[in-house]
Amino acid sequence: MNTKRQRIAVLLTALALIAAACGSTAPETTEGSEAPGETTAGTEGTTETAAPATTVAAAEPVVVRAAITGGEATLNPYTYVSGFPGWNLMMLQYDALMQFDLNGEPQPWLAATVTPNDALTVWEITLAEGVTWHDGMPVTAADVEFTFGYFVENAAGRFARDLKGVESVVVDGDLGLTVTLSGPNPSFELAVLADVPILPKHVWEAIESPTDHAYDISTNIGSGPYMLTGFTEDQSYRFAANPDYFRGAPEVDELVVVVFGDDSGPLAAIRSGEIDVIFERVSPEQIELLDAQDPIDISQGPEFTTQMINFDTSKAPFSDIAVRQAMALAIDKSTVVDILYLGAAT
């Protein structure tokens, strides 16, 4: 029996923090469009009188303060703690070869093109041009080859597991590579290309034992939209926008993530205005209370998380599929949603 929970994100802003302003394609533009606050003038009717000089105040940087419950260590692929928000915060710094669109379909991202053969055993990949790491070094196909091998040789949970089906990676110049699998894998785009963070070879090749390495933020060199610029263990993280990001500079200039010890801290902080958004799930009991407080707005939506009852099918009576089916039928899922989650679940 699965009951999909809904994450309740408490927002004071309408800013999308994850890869903000970095679409999978260039933003649509209209020919002759103007930048905000600018005007244009044609030549007709002009005079020789110069317009008076005006002073335009520099725009204030956009800073968003977010709350999480519990620290996420140094937020690299070997140290982040939780799937959410740890993996998401980690992936602000790194890019995968593909990225999910709004329909949940993987699209080329760090890769410019991804072309499988009909058997889904050979994948031809060409990287986007002009992409650099945060330290200015170019991102190349050699980095991808290194990443795949490094995760397999130095097992890192989900990444090592899904990469074990890779038989070989052949680099073709700076941007091309061919990935050959040991067998057909229809989920290769989902489980590998849109999930595995690509590492800079020139940083990680010196780390012989990642599980034993003493990390600081100097290791957090990625190609992603944000750079980790400050970290105080179990207290806070500070991210700065990558102005040279190949998909466009993020609209949020700085993201400050404050670590709280329990759920009560973020709730008090958002009421006082100390933070702008709670990244993690808010309990159903708090939804109406927070929604009634201006200027707080509640945003609800399903997340990729389930509440499950797991059976040990090697033991009776759970080894009998009829017993498991009977239990699934006996559980009133709508009652669970209505009473346990106060209607805030699917």
C-alpha cells in the first residue's frame, strides 16, 4: 500500500530556487524586445539636443533564505546526507548530462545531444560547447569518462549501482563520447544520464579514497548554477550564483540555507521573517495556521516520496500473494489520507 505524501513548501516568494532561470532551452525572446527599465527610440523626429544624463541605481541582489532540518555535511556526492534536500542542494553545484523537464521527461542538459541505438545498448553523447567548471577549467568528455569510472571504483550508493551496467566509455575529442552498456537499459536516461553528477577530473583524481577523505568546500567544484561559498557545520550554507552558467545566470543571486535542529525552528523563523522558504515538508496540522498568516502563502504539490508498508515476502504469511492483496484491499487509503494527513496527501 502506497500513500504518496505531499510536500508543503511555505513560501514568501515565488522564486524557483532549483536552477532558477536556467531552462533547458534559451528563453523565448521577441524581436525588438527591451530589457526591463529600458526604452528605445527611432530616428524619426530626433533633434540635436542631448537628453539629460540620468543615474540608474544598481539593482539590489536577490537573496533567498531557506530553512532545512538537519545538516547535509559538505554537500558533495560522497558526503550529502539525505535525498531531499541534500541531493537537491548538492545538484545546485553539479550538472548531469540530462535534466528533467516539467513533464518529468529527461532532456539533454550538460549534453547537447544524446542518441541511443535501437537496442538501447550504445549511447552517442555530445557535450554542450563552452561549459566551464567553477574554477574556469573546461568541461570535457574526459571528465564524463572519469566520473563513470570513479563512481564504480569508489562505490557511492545510487551512482555506483546504476553505473555498473556501463561496459565501456570511449572518448572522441573534447566533447564526444560513446557509452556502451552490457545489455539493453531503457531506464539509462533516468537512472544515469539525468541523475549522476559529473565530476571534474582535475579535482577528484587526487582523492584516492573518497570515503576516508577530509573534505572542505574546496572540493565543491562543479559546473552547476550555484557555487558553495560558505559552510558552517550544522549551522548554515551559503551559495552564490554562477554568473557564467552556460544555461544562463540564475535570477536568485545568493541562497542562504539555515540549518535547524527540529521542525519548530523553521516554523518560528518563517513567522518572524527570518527565512523566506522552508525546503522540507510541513506537518498537515500547520497548513491552515500558516496560510492564515499574511504574507505567508502555502504551495502544495506531490513529491517523489511514498509512505509504504513493506512485507518480508520470504516469510509466511507474507509469502502468499493473496494475503498481501487482502491486506492492501483491507486498508482504507482514503481514511489514512483524511485522518493522518488531514487531506494533504494523494
